[in-house]
Amino acid sequence: MTKQLNYLSNKFLKSLKLLFIFICFYSNSQTIEVPISARVDTSKIENLKVYNLYKNYINSRPDSIYANPNWTQAENKFYLKSKLLRVDRSANQIYNYYKANDYLSYYKPNVLQIDSVDVGRYQIKTLFMASCPEGEYVKQNPSYLTKLYAVKDKYGNFKLENTINYDTRNWQIKKYKFITYYVHPNCNFDKKEAKKAVKFCEEIAKKFNIKIEPFKYYVLPNSDELGKLYNFDYWLSYLGGQANIPLREIFTTYSNLNFPHEFVHMLLPMPNDRKEFCPRIIDEGIATWLAGPGFNQTFEEALIETSFVLNKTEKVTLDDIISFKIRNEFDNTILYVAGGVICKLIYDKKGIEGIKKIYKSNNENFKKTLEELFEMEYNKIDELIINYIKNYN
């Protein structure tokens, strides 16, 4: 994921977490009410069926990973294969850090629209909004406006569906070697850029001795258009680019066909134990070292920028950076660059085998693994990394 999973996202999640400390949560048995706007005509039988389906979904553990009975059978099967992703793409954003009952006790779901958009297909638009936000929380209200589809199955029953397949049905699809591009109507397919993308992936694969598995690449012009593929008509906490590794998907909001940072995330194998991911500073650090922190900045350029920022701070430690105590206001460049420097120095000292070892580390053994690779105590490594960044020019 690029540094454009911005400060706004982190600030929103942090503030929401603090808020939940002070509000009274609903119990798990509490029924979540789902009011409707004047536009939703439930006197129409089909509208009422769709509304009841959605209300059942909101009250059916939408934050949990299981075959939700309110969802289409085909999507249940497809998304649950990864064992990491909820069937509802928007739920992976909304409930990433919070339980549904906690979140929905503050941000109330309000159904704004239920409309027929095709034969046997309805759209459901829902606003998640707090009734009485205070202080800084006013700026975080509303948090999301979601859109889901309700479609009839072969038995004539409505089931929920994500937007991505239906909304991209008329997009240009171009396959170039192992990459299948889905190109938004406002973007263009550039074969030269596709060639560069393939070349970069092949170089990384050769460097790490890994096999390239095919993947999809969604080309989008801005973050709003990405949001629509994640079932959002509006999102406060948003993404600029992402590699969805379990589903073999990359998304970009810069109209670009060549996104090296996200390619690194896609190409490196996931750990055997999917609960034991390497620390974020390493996961993003490897991608930053090899491809820069985002779409349009090199590792060296980001190093110069970060050196300037850290030199304005008297005392900085790696733990300050990892915990986001030290950070830029609107991006995660400092964390990414620090991780990139760690990876570069490990590579210089231990080569690819050293990189593979730190990539296989987790939060519990991270510091110990660093000490083994650098052959020095953690506080010395800390000093080495910070000084490298500060003295870089």
C-alpha cells in the first residue's frame, strides 16, 4: 500500500478509537436500527424486500469473515477463499480496526436510496453519520456513503453484491503477459508503460528468485473512482493505491499502468502463517527501497526530503517513527524511508538472503532479527539508521 493511505486515514482511525473509549457501546444483542430517507418508497414490494435484506445484513456481523447469508453465493465463495477478506469490500475499510456494533453505535446507518438500476438489480445507498459529533469529530462526519447492489438469485430472492464487477463491465480490458489491465473510461492504455511494468516485475522476480503469478491491475483517474469499486460513493478515510494480494489485484488512482511500489508488494510471497506478517516498516520499506515510497517519488528523493525533516528534530528514534510519534502531517514517508534504509543496509551487508530473513520477521522477533543481521545491539542499529537519514544529501 502506498503512502497515500494518508494522514487523513490514520488521524480518522486514531480519533475514532479515542472516541470509542468515551461513548457507551451497544451490547452485541442490541438491534441496529436502519432509518430511511423520504426518497425510499417501501410501499413498493421490491423496495421493501431490498430494504429488509440490507437491514438484516447490518445486523448480521458485517465485520466478520464468514459466508454471510445475505450475500450472493458466488461472491461468498470467491472472497472467502483468501481467508483474509470480508465479502463486502467496504467492510474491509469500515471495520478494519473496530467491531461493527462499536462503530455503528456512533455512526448510524441511514438508507438514502433504494432504486432499480437494471432488471433484477437494485442499488442501496447508505450514509454513515453521527448525530451529535463534538469538537474535532465534526470534521469526521459523515464517515462513509456506501453503495451496494441487491440482485435476484435463481430462486428469485434478493442477495447483496459488490459494485466492482457490474460497474466495470464496459471497461476496456487489456492483457499484457501476466498483467490484466482494467482501464477506466477516462484513462488510456499505453503499451509502452505496460512493457515497463512487465520489465520491472521480471527484474524483481529474478532478484528474489520468485515466480510471477498473474494479477489484475485497475487503472483509475482519482481516489473517488477507486472508492466506487470499494462500494463507496464517499469515503473520509481513502486510498491512493493498493495491492490486494489475496485477490491478486492492484489499484491505482493516478491513471498509470506502471506502479513499481505496488508491484513489489504483489510479487513478494505472503508468509506461510498469514497471521504473522512482517512489521509495516519492513513491508513498506522493501517496496520503498526498490521502487520509492509511492507513484511519483524515488527512494533517493524521499531520503533527501526525510533528511531535511529529521534534522529539524533534536532527538528521533526508530521506535518514534514506528509508532508514528514522528511523522509528516499528510503522509507516511518517514516510516517508509526508514524502512527503506534498513533494507538497503541489510542488503549491502547480507544480500538477498538478509532481505528474505527480515521480511519473514514479525512484530515479536523484529528487533532480535535486526540485531542478528546487523551484528550489533538494537540501540546501535537505531543510531545507525537515524544518522544515515540525517546525513544523507
